[in-house]
Amino acid sequence: MYGQISPLDPSSLGLGGADYYSYNESHPRIQAYKTYMSTIATLLNVTETETESFIRNTIALERRLAQVSSHNSLAYDDSV
């Protein structure tokens, strides 16, 4: 199995489709997603500092994954 890359579907990211990740930070969907993640962190007794860092890093990572996965030039060969 070495050398194979699993295909990434943007709909499996936290916000859903890749289009949502093009919204700016003040967009209601982004704000709702941040509130959702913050609520989960609060329920898990995570500190506010850790929560803010986690949310910022998660959204940045998911934005990048959505960006990369939506490029048509990154086709993969599933016959391997």
C-alpha cells in the first residue's frame, strides 16, 4: 500500500463543501463553525487559549485541504 494517497472529499471537512472555505472570517457560516467548535471544546473542559488556537489551526488546515482537493490538476490514478 505504500505510495498510495487516499482521495480527499471536501464535503468530509467540518464546513462541508470546499466553497465554504472561501468565505472570510466574518461570514456567518464561519462564525457558526467557530461557535460550534468552541462549544465542543467547552464541554471537554479545554482552556480558552487552547480552544482559540485549535479553532484557528483547524480552519487554516481545512481551508488548505479544500483548496488542494478542489484543483482539477491533482487527479489520482485509482487503478493502482
